[in-house]
Amino acid sequence: MRGLVLGALRPTQPSLHAATDHASPPECRPGRAGTRSVVDQALRSLLRRRFRRAPLRFSLADGTDLFDSGIDRVATVLAQDRHTLLGLVVDPEGNFGDAYGEGRIDVRGGDLVAALEAAYRALDSGGNEGRPRALGWGHSLRESRANARRHYDLGNEFYRLWLDEQMIYTSAYFPRPGLSLEQAQVAKLDRVCRKLVLQPGERVVEAGCGWGALALHMARRCGVAVRAYNVSAEQVRYARARAVAEGLSGLVEFVEDDYRSITGRFDAFVSVGMLEHVGPENYRRLGSVIRRCLDPERGRGLLHFIGRDRARRVNAWIRKRIFPGAYSPTLAEVAGEVLEPAGLSALDVENLRPHYAATLAHWRARFEAAADAVRARYGAEFTRAWRLYLAGSEAAFRTGSLQLFQVVFARGGADVPWSRAGVDVEGAEVTSRRP
């Protein structure tokens, strides 16, 4: 799932001074009941301030109950010791993920997603605003390749355990209840094709192609020629082998390279799940690449990306452990820094956020079914970290901490679709843009 973010746990840090009126909290040492009492009092005060609206209970492994909101409880957060819980309440974003991965914090008596959703809603303040430039991230060619290796090159066997049969790691689309994940992913691919109104014989360029499912689908379904770029060596090897096996290597070319290296002229540009890895400092460059490669008369494109309603940095734990260099932009950032400077007109904007939450529910179920195999190969801490990543991402889409946007755009001279009727009809044939 390219670009997913554990999206909440980010409010401003309260002070222990405010909680206890002491110059500093006493260190909790075993056997000193008075010290424990003072620390517990401080923890209760901090928990009450942070989570008073969350239907959660916070307890310690020694049996001490520290806080219960009194609201219908969805789960209990159990910390192994006071130091771990103190780290959680002082800096949730920086400390929760590692503590959970290492088993020092657990969620008991309820669903992990429900617990995270409750925490996100309780902690939704204005904190963590800002773009990642201040963090010193880089998105050079070398750094982009290194970021891809850390996530996408974990091994195809790992992703095969819990993705659909086509290895699609972006949101599916569920036009009706009861669809399998495989069916919903095909529905998403069809929807992208309909939005682009692809015609036989046209040329398409894809930036960030994953394991190749969309490129192959466009060639097979619409009869277009596709050149697809990706910096992940593992994914490109897989996609090339699949193209040969399906007899589509004459129509689809997979290039192990960065979007900045795109050359040639195309009728359509598409990127599904890559924009989150571009970095805001490169948005204008991406726009210029798109403009340069699109036909000035017929050129159009689609950006599918995880976004936000207001600018915020990605959760620190996600940046460190899961998605280095990731950033989820707002619509204003995409319009103002990718499209407008390049003279590209937005034709259609759609928010598919509920569909990503549903996709993540499928992924989580498959991941849990394969958890023993993941643990045997990667270890318990890795397994818990990825469980948290998937659950936290689902909670973020449920609560609106994250959005999922599809933006269709075109060069100024391209035909504007007469209506969206064909887009919203499942199984509809791709038809001409002209009325």
C-alpha cells in the first residue's frame, strides 16, 4: 500500500509540571510506594487530559488501573511499566509505535482498529502541522531508490501472503457490497481506464507501477501501449516476468527508473500511489515532466494518492519504520504546485476514502491469517509493527485523518468529458470523450 500513514497520535505535549505541580516527576523505583503513588497521580492526570473523550482504559501489567474514561469501553491499553506509559502520554507519536512493536504496550479486550480510531478522534487537535522540508528529508534519485528498497523490496513473497492475486498495493474500489478483494481491485483498474477514456492504439506512461497490474490491465483491456516506470528492482522483475507470461511484453515496457527520467510523448499519464513519495520540493518538477510528456492536444492524466485536508507531516514512527520520505499532500498543494504551474486543468476530483478503509480491512484479515508465516521469517517485532501499520492506517481512513483522492487532469486543449455517466457504470465500455 504505497504511502499509507498511521495518521493521528500527534497532539501538543502536555507538561508533567502542569499535571503534578512538581519541578520534575520523581523517578519510579521498585519498592518505593510513595514514589509510585506520585508517578501514578501524574500519569492519571496526563491520561485524563489526553484521553478523556476516548472510550479506553489504561492499565499496567502489575494490575494497576490508571484511567478509565467512563465511556463505553472499546479496549484496554496495557503498558508493561510506568516508564513506557509515561513515554506514551508525553509523546504518543514518537513512542507508541516502537513500544507496541516491542511488546511493551498491548491492546486487550477489544479490536486494535477500534482502539486506534477512538484515540485518533480523542487526540485530533491541530498538532503536527507542517510540511516535511523542515525535517531534512531528501527525494533525490539515490534517496528515492533507498526509500523504495526499505519498503517495496522486502520481498515479493511477503506481499504475496496478504495482497490480492495481482499484487495490487493500492486501494481497491467496491461499487457494490459483497465483492472479494480481487473483484474490487479489478473494479478499481477499470475505473481508472474509464476516467482516462483510453482508446486502442494510444500510448500511456505510468509513473510508479508497483507489480505491474494496472499497466497490464490497460494494455489488455483497452489495447493501449504502456511504458511504466518504477525504482523498485523487485517489483520491476516481477512485472516483466508477468508481461512475458501473459503475452503482453509487446505492448507493455517496464522501466527500472525514476519518474524524472520519463521521455517521449504520450496520450495519457497515470500515477497510482506514487505521489506520496515524490516530496513537496519536487511537485513542480513532476508537473513539468507531465506537461513535457503529454500530447498538447489530447494529453490527459490521473493522479491517485493518499492525501489530507490540511498539511501535516507524516507520523514519525511511520517515517522511521515503514515509509521513509513519505508525505500525503492536500488538494491545494497538488493543484497549486503540480497542476497549475504546468498549465494542467483539473477535470474531475473524487474522494474514495471509504474504499481504502474497506481495502485495509481485507489486507488486515489476510495478514492475520498469514501472521505465523510472517513471524517465522521476519520476527515478532516486525509482525507487530506491520499489524499496527495496517490497523492504524485503517483507523486513519475511517476517521478522516487521511483521504484518498483521484484527480483527472488534461492539457488545456484536451477534450473535457461531457459527463461522468460512463465512469460510474461498472463494466461500461470505454467510449469517446466527444458527445
